[in-house]
Amino acid sequence: MIQFLSQNNWLQSRRHEISEGLYKLGIQNTGIDTSNLRTNREILEKDLAERLSVIGLSLNLKRLEIIEKLINIVADTQDERNQKKAAWCLELVLHDFLPSVPNESYPNLVTSLKRCIESLPEKDQKKRALISIGTQEPALACYKGLWNISDFLDFKSFYKAWYS
């Protein structure tokens, strides 16, 4: 069962997890302020909005429209700098906003991400590394996006979308 949390419930859940983790480590009453989680989220969204504006996009667009345009930029642009900026944004948008995208669009996203990977030079396709969110390598951003989509799509649908 998938449960969607409002931002306040998500923040409360994260604060609880952090407090619980500190308690398990024997750390109590540290004065660590977890109320600034919202500030970190706002900073991340501001950074994302700035990066999107550099490549001609905005957070005001529908999430699915942003994702599709980012995939096209990563797949089709010859400007490596913009491609890496778009890849960073794509990874972040797929990680954070995928639940707000209609479920019926997931198979199309799988197909688009596969096309994007195939359009990259072979040397970029073969890069394998675990880098935290914010990577700017186009292939890794696409693979991480596929990984995020696989959380929402059953195996049969994912397989069918991949091989369509």
C-alpha cells in the first residue's frame, strides 16, 4: 500500500525518525533542531528553480511536462553543460515529484528514459557509480530515474515498457 504524506506529515515523520535514530545511538536532549528541515527543502526547491530557469524551464509547469522536457534536453542537446544541468534537475524531479505524476504516464517515462540512455555516447552509457542525489552525469540520472519509477510500476508493466 502506498501512503502519500502531506508536507507537514512528512516533516513530522522525518523529525521523528531523526529523534529515534539519535535515541538509539544514546544521544538524548542534544538540542539538535530538526525544525529546519523545511528550510532545507525550500533551499533545494529554490536551487532547482534556478537551475531550471537557466535551461529555460520553470517549476510552474506541470510535473510531467517538466520531466518530459528534461528528458528531451538530456537526450537531444549537444551542449554538454546544459545536458548535465538538465540531468541534475531530472534526477531531482524524478526523485521528489514522481508521486505527483499520473500513474498511467510511468510506462511512457520508462520508454523515454531508455531512449535517452540509448542516445548518449557509448562511453556515457557504461558509467556505473553510486553518487548521491545531485549527480550531473546524464546516464546515471536516467538510471536513477528508472530506479525511482520501478518503485511505482509493477515488473510486468516495467518490462513491457522497456521492450516496447
